[in-house]
Amino acid sequence: MELTNSKILIVDDQEANVRILESLLEIKGFKQVKSTTDSRQVENLVESFSPDLLLLDLMMPHMSGFEVMERLRGKETEGHFMPILVLTADSTKESKEQALRLGATDFLTKPFDFTEVLLRINNLLMISHLTGSLKGQNDLLEEKVKERTVELEQKNEELKQFVFIASHDLQEPLRMVTELLSQLQVHYGDKIDERGMKYIDFAVKSALKMKSLIVDLLEYSKADALVVGDVTKVDLNNVLDDVRILLNSVIEFNKAEIKIGIMPEIKAPVSVLRQIFQNLIGNAIRYRKTDLAPVINIRAVENEKNYVIEVEDNGIGIPLESQGKIFDLFHRIQMPPDQLGSGVGLAITKKIIERMNGTLEVKSEVGVGSVFTIQLPKA
Ligand code: ADP
């Protein structure tokens, strides 16, 4: 960094002072020095010349150094720090304080000690350049982050496409396998012994399991698109009524009780809200204790920014070490009692809530129950 290439602007109403400073700087090799004895010119000069340092007298006719600083305040171009070295014969405590308050970086009283003037000029230019290079580094870093984000988004999109295509294309051969296995059962059942039929039965069950995995995977890959639905204000009471109807047979079979508090109206696609609560209430019933009828409490409160909705159950609970993992794709603590699902429900639920800029968290105690908390922004 060559400091002598820095741009310096001298402002002093005394021509003699300006000349002294100019020659001092010239001797030291500074090549880009401008000056004015008319303080009213400073604003324009700062704009056109964009100095790295301003040497400013305080007591000047037309416009004092204080006023100049006041006018310059807030006009700095972003990332360009221009230190102001105040040079004045007025060395009172008050004027020093006022100058510093108005943005002066350093202070020198006349008559000058030239060595000190040059040392301070050097120091201030160093600060100015370091600030500039910091800004440069920041810009570079920001640019890099932007590039990486675009790359990541592209990769993410490719990955989503891959999951979609792979799971979509897997369905057909799988359908063939299932179909052929059932043909085997129907047409060759009498020629295959009991053991053989058992193997076929296992194969059919595994194929069905695989089908459900593929369907869930497809659901997961499409979850983002779900959120881009018709966004109107939806009464959560109506959504929960719909979910009760959808889960009616499970609710009745398990003698589940669902208690619903006062619910807000939420701006979101209705199908998405339905899916969220269907998953959470469905799980609250599935992971019930065998000896206790499920009781599910659904409550809502709101704070300044969010609606906070809790789905609380009195089920088997989730061990602390698994609570962070249950939202991962395909993660399950153990095979569910009904042997259904594939550990995708909560991953989808969390993903769509996050797409709505919300959060989904769980607090749970084994043997006591779980509380799933959804936060959705009001805006
Ligand atoms: P699935 O139910 O198909 O396994 P989910 O993604 O819905 O998949 O849930 C993941 C795992 O989290 C479940 O396998 C279960 O172990 C646990 N879990 C989810 N909800 C509850 C709940 N309300 N109570 C206890 N465990 C739960």
C-alpha cells in the first residue's frame, strides 16, 4: 500500500497555511493533494475528489469547520472512510470536544510541529486504507457467499429433481414385481410348497413396504411445492374439523379425545395446514400408551410476531436423545405399533412449516407424553 498515492484535501482560509501544508506534503512525495480557502467548496470537492483524508481548519469565514463537518455527516459513501484531521489555533476543551462529537478523527493545534503533523497524517491514511481494504474483503466475501448460495440452490434443485425422478421411475418396475408375485400366487399356488408360498408372501410385503417408501419420498420431494398454494386466511377451527373427519376411524378405534382451544385464523394454503395437523394428530394417536386412551390437547397463543400452536399428547413420549432426530427423513425410534408409515411424516411437516418461515419443535418425556410446538409468523 503506497500512502503517497492517497488523496488529501486541505481546507484553510489562510492561503499561507495551505501553502505550507502543500509543500510539506509535496516534499514527502504526496502526489494527489487538493486545497481550498473557501470552506463552502468542501462538500463539492469531497464529492468529486473523494479524498482519503481531510485536513480541516475550524475558524473560517462563511462556514466554520464545525458546520462543514455537520454537512459532511451522513454523506460518506458506503465503505469509504474519510478521516478528518482538525487543524486549528483554537485549542479550548469545548471546541475540541465539539469537533470530536461532529466526527473529527484527530486534532492538532497551531502552530504545528511538522513532524507530528506528518506522523498523524500517516496514521490516519493507514486507517483510511485499512478500512477500504476491509470493505473490499467484505465485498469479495459477500460475492463469494452469493456465488456459493446460487451453486447450492442449483445443486439442491438437481437433488430434488433426482429424488423425484428416481422415486417416480421406481414405481413402475415395482408395480410389475408386485403384479408378477401375485400372478405366481394365483396361477402356480398349487405347484409351490408351503415354504415357497411363505417366501412369496414376504416378497409381496416387502414390495408393498417399498411402495410406501417411494410414495413418501415422492411426497417429501414435492413438499416445497405444496406451500405455494392458495394463500387466504384460514380458520384453524375448520382445518381441525376437517382433520377430525379424515382421522375419524382412527380416533374412534383408539377412543381418542381431542380437546381444541381457541384457534386463530392463519394465512396459509388450507391443504398444507390440514396436512400438518393430520400428521401431528395422527402421530399423537399412533404413539399412544397401550393402557391409556389418547388425550390430545391443541392450544394456540400468539405473541408479537408469531402464532404458537401446541399439540400435546399423553402418549409413550420420545427419549431425549432422539428428540432432535425424529424430524430427519426416515428416522424412527422403533417400528410403530401399526407397522405403517416410513418415518417421513415429521420430515415433511417440518419442511413445509419452515417453508412458511415457521418452526416446529418437540418437548417430550418418556412415559408422560409429547408436546409439538408450531410457530408460524403472523405476517
Ligand atoms: P412415522 O410415524 O412414519 O415413523 P414420523 O416422521 O411421523 O414417521 O415420526 C418419526 C418418529 O418420531 C416415529 O417413528 C416415532 O418414533 C416418533 N414420534 C412421532 N410422533 C410421536 C409422538 N407423538 N409420540 C411419540 N413418538 C413420536
